[in-house]
Amino acid sequence: MTTALASAPSKLAATRRASNARNRRRGGRGANIALGLLAWVIGILFVFPVFYMLLTSLHSEFNAATNPPSFFAPLTLDGYREFFGASSGASPWPPLINSATASIVSTIVVILLAIPAAYALSVKPVEKWTDVMFFFLSTKFLPAVAGLLPLYIIAKTIGLLDNINFIVILYTAMNLPIAVWMLRSFLADIPVELFEAAAIDGAGLLRTLRSIIVPIISPGIAATALICFIFSWNELLLANTLTSIVAQTAPVFLTSFVTSQGLFLAKVCAAATAVSLPVLIAGFAAQDKLVQGLSLGAVK
């Protein structure tokens, strides 16, 4: 009898603990469901403008201009035909080729310069490397519009106005500080023992960079390259000021669709969709590497 009375409180406590554990599990499941729904809502809010732009590009100008919007209007490719030159005087291919050239070449040059710079600032840090990193960061403090006049005068003086090579140089200088900062964070996560082992085996700097560093931080390189490519492809201010016809880029060409005669919504949406496709394709192609790269350089 005494034993039964003594065990009753312990059984009651065990029952309460089990009940609390079940309540916590239910609360955890409810919180996970709520967070999942919130993530879906935020994702839809971000994707809806892109979906609406794509849908509008497939409508006629009359249906695109209706208020409220006509989501179930007949679909047509007239906007894309006009954009790609079937009904317009200017072809989009030269600006698209210029944007691809400037973005790809500048990104390759940035990566080739940023990897040894990041190596020197992380694995083999130079004296006062923090000052060097701050200098790289300080180059982004000045608004781009503040440097337009000097850049225009320099380009005019040396005969590089409306020249794609000058745009490549500017995009390289624009993205290099970001690339050095990103790649340094990736290199800082590599164990020093790997470099010591390579030195013992007699590997030089170039062999170390090629055989050890690049394979290990390839996700970080992909993430950095994608960001530099997106920044270069979307850049408008410098290209709009320093180019006119020969070196005109896709964003500059896109602004020509807004004229004094009016805004042709379906045509503009078709042009914007076509100009956005290379960035979207690059993002999807490098999606796995991008996620790995961002997690590789994360602060732990």
C-alpha cells in the first residue's frame, strides 16, 4: 500500500512530462507549418511580378493595357516579334552581344585577379592586410554618378567613348572589390595544414592555386562569378553615359522602348523578359554551386 502511494506522484509527474512533450511537439509542428506558409507567401510575392511580366509579354497591346488586367486574354508572340526586329527598326542582337561580351570578359578577369589577391590577404596575409581590405571596401563608398564626369573626360580624351573595351575595364574595376571580399571569406575557411602539406611536397604558388585552392573553393568561385556577372549585365548608368550605338548594352537598348509616343506595355515586357533570360539561365545553371558557395563562406 505504501509503495503504491509513493509511486503515484512519480507516475503523475511522468504523465505530465509526457503531456508537455506532446504539447511541445504539436507546438513545434504548428510553428513549422506557419513558417512554411510564410515562406510560400513571401516566395509568391517575389515571383508574382516576374510571372505578371511574362504573362503580359504574351498579350497584345490592347489586352495588356486593360484595367483591371486581363489575365485570361489570348496569348500571342507579337511582342517578341517586334523586339527581335520583325517589326522594329533596331535589332537587339548587337546590344545583347555587347552585354554578354562585357559581362563575361569582365567576370573572367575579375576572378583571375581576385583569387591571388584573396590568397595574399588570407592564407599569406600581407602587412596591414586589414587596411588593404578597407581600401577595397572604400572604393564602393563613392556613388557611381559622382565619377561619371571624370570617366567621360578620360574616355573622350583617349578615344574610348562608345567602346566596349572601356566598358569591360570599368566593370572589372567595379566588381573586383566585391570579388576579393567574397573569395577571401572562402579562403579563410581552408585549413592551413593543406597549404603546409603542399609546401612540403614542393608545390609552388601557381601549383597550389591550381591544384588545391581552386578545386576546394570552386563553389565560392561560382557564386562570386555569378554575382559579378549579374552586376555587370544589369549595369545601366555607366553604359548609358559612355556608349551610344556601337557599344550599346542591353539595358540601354531596353530604355529605348520608353518613348514620347507612349509606353507599349506588352512590347516592354517582352523586351524585359528577353533581356532577363541570360541572368535567369546563369542562376539556374549555377544554383547548386551558388548555395554551396554561400554556405562555404558563411560566418560560423
